[in-house]
Amino acid sequence: MVLCQGGEAAAVPAAGGKEPEVQMSREDDGGTGQRCLCPAPGVEAAGAEERRGCGCCSGLSWTRCCKAPGTKKKAACPGLGLFYTVLSAFLFSVASLFLKKIEDVHSVEVSAFRCIFQMAFVLPGLIYYKTGFLGPKGKRIFLFFRGFLGSSAMILLYYAYQVMPLADATVITFSSPVFTSLLAWIFLKEKYSIWDLLFTLFAITGVILIARPPFLFGSNVTGIEGSYTEHLKGTIAAITSTVSAASTFVILRKVGKSVHYFLSIWYYAVIGLIGCVIALFVMNEWRLPHCGKDRVLLILIGLLGLGGQIFLTKALQIEKAGPVAIMKTMDVVFAFILQILFLNHLPTWWTVGGALCVVASSSGTAIRKWRQTLKKAKENEI
């Protein structure tokens, strides 16, 4: 008999000379913890016509049991992970729109409020999972840089949202997967092919079309918000944010599963809050919003950002990373729609062309990594 129960697979001798029972892994059992007595593969009981019953399948025969070899577990709701991804993209886009609507709050102060929301959410999780607040000694330096770079990426992104068109900033930050592949090649010695180089060049081309530097496009630049100096500052901030975010992905890949993801978010929030407070003190920019609308928007930005992160995490838990990365292109679509509907700012053809280049580059990178993952999985099965 097979004992379907949590734990590692191990042979357990049975009493009375009966066939041995085997403990199936928790992954095979779906984490339910139910005891399922099913005939072991290749073991035939007396009477070939006997219909074996399985407790986990409400008494169905062994041939129809969910634990039978080759039986695939059906998803509870096909496409749910992709729906979570679209919902996450929508929440992030609305949070960015609200950030554009805030009139009297510096981007660093907005980042500080976002970090406070993150800490309030993560703290109960750290206590529940008993992970501690510092993490393993050998991983603390990586967690520190993950927190520093991640919070810096958030602050720079919020600044870019405030000084340049919403769609432009979103498109630039969407090139993060391309820079992640490049940094992983440099620091983790991961494979970097001619396709990765091509996708990187596409992403850089898209960023240039959005930034439109005067030495290439002349001094008469149209379709931007405010002065070109502010637009250029926002572009540099968005690019730096993208590289910082890509660096955090490389660090998380280096750390792997040895550190709980709640602890990673905790470092991100704590170091980000400390950095924001120091920056606000130096710039003398700390002040509570005078307008009640700005206060409400601050709270909504924190809640929407937290909700977007939760749904993105849930999407990655139940769906492969490749489809999720491709579906995240909806970030760009929502940014264009919200910019047109609520900010009355029509994107230029330069922005559209840059968006197509960046989206094609990021989607190509995601599809290629996805195919590589599937190929490795098939090779491991063989």
C-alpha cells in the first residue's frame, strides 16, 4: 500500500509481512495532510477485478485516483494566476496615477509612507513564521543591499512619475528584465546569448526614443511635461531605478530560498524608511500634506501598492514566471489609458515607438527564459 502523507518519500516496513507502505511527499499530496491508502504501482492484490478505493478521492477506483502515476492535478481555476497579474498591474498603475495627482508631497515622503505600510504588513508575518528580524549571518549583507537597492529603486521611480509623463516612466522601468539578464551574466556567470544582446539593444533603443536627447533629436522636443531639464532628470531617475531593481533581482537569485521572502520585504521596508527619513531631514522636505485630498491619496497609494505586491506574489505562486512576465505588459497598457483619460496627456509617437521596443524586448526575454526553464524541466524528467 502507499501512504499518502506529508514528509519525504521513504520506505516503511509494514507489519505482518504485508507489502511496504511508502510516504509520499507533501507536494504530491497538495499539502492537505490527508491519509490516502492507495495500491503501490505494480502491486496487484488478490482478485484482479477488485475495485480499490481511495480515501482522498471519495472512494474512486485506483485507476481514477488523483495519486495514480501519470495523473495530473487539475488547477482549481485555469488562468487565475494571469488574472492576478492583470489585477496587480492595474493596482500599481492606479497607485502611479494617484502619485501624479499629489500636489504638495515630495516623492521621498511618499516612499516613506509606502515603507510604513510595508512594515505594518510584514511584521505579523515575521512573528508568525518566527524568522527573526536579522536573518542568517551569512546572508545579512545580501539582505542589506537588497533593501538599499530596492528602496532606492522605489524612491527614484516615484520621482520619475512626478516629473515626467506616466507612460514614459512606466515604459522605461519595464525594461528591468533585460538589465537583469545582463547583470546576472556579469555577477552570477549565467549564460548571455546573442538573443539577450539583441533584446538589450532593443530596450536601449526604446529608452532613447522616450528620452530624445538633444544631440540626436535637436533642441525642439515636444510632448513632455514641464521643461526638458526636468524630463531628462526623470529619465535618468527611471533608468537608475530600473538598474537598481534589476540588481535586487540578481541578489534575490543569489540568496535563493535560504531566506524567507517576508524577511526580504522587511529589509526593504526598514532600510527604505531609514533612508527616506535621512533624505527628508537633509532636504528639509518633511511636512504633512496641507490638503485632505493629498492625505487620502497617500493612504491609497500605500494600500494599492501593497495590494499589487500581494496579487503579484500570488500569481507567481500558482503560475509559471514566463506567462506572468508577459502578462505584466499590461502595466504599459494601463499607463497609456490612465494618462489619456485622467491626465489629458496624449503620448507622442516617439513614446509609442519606444514602448513597442521595450515591450518587445522584455517579452522576448521572458519567453526565452520560460522556454529554457521548460527545456531543463523536461531534461530532468528524462
